[in-house]
Amino acid sequence: MEEGKKIILFDGVCNLCNSSVQFVIKRDKKDLFRYAALQSEVGQRLVTERRIDIAQVDSIILIEPGVAYYTKSDAALEIAQDLGGLWKLTAVFSWIPTSFRNAIYDFVARNRYKWFGKQESCMIPTPELKAKFLG
């Protein structure tokens, strides 16, 4: 793993998750993030090492190696904060109780395949983006 990089684990077959990763890649001006599908060997190893139950969290996880990991709405808010600029304004959502934020997050996560679709296999990064993906 590259030092100083944060890792975004995502559902590699989810169209919403793949679009979200593309969204972050375009706005990651500091080249802070690396990516891995939860279904990948690297993704499985990272969740196992941290004892993360992917039956409870199966859409997005942010890992800060050696520091912490974030799941669900906390992960989304941390990622937005790291994008900087106007995305820093998302900090206001941290004032909303986590249980409420996660209830909304879980509702979207439960319906993501129905609303946004699902791919047959994990996204394959373009040659230009390959260095940003682990494994």
C-alpha cells in the first residue's frame, strides 16, 4: 500500500458505487485515494484484517491505513471532506445523528441494484486509472 493514501472499498458490481468512484476520481485533485472492489482479493483481505462484517456494510468503506476505518454515511462524509473545496460544506451533515444518517444510507444501499442496476462483473479500470486501483 502506498503511504499516505486512503483506500475506498466499494461494491464492484453496483452501478451507483461505480459512478460514485468515478465521481471521486475526477475530484481527487490531491491524489489521496486508492480503490478496491469489496469482491476483490485485496478488498476481502482488508475487511478481514479489520474484522469488518460485510453482511452489515456492503457498499462503501473508507480505510485510513494505520488510523481507522469508516463505514456508511461516515465514510461518505469523510471522503467528501477530503475532496476539499465546497465539498467541505458537507460537514454540516455530521451534526445529524449517525443513526439517522445511516438509516437513510441503508435505505439507498438496500435499493441500489433496483434503482441503479448491477453489472455482471467488477469494473475494469482504464489503463490511465489502473495505478489508482489495488490488486
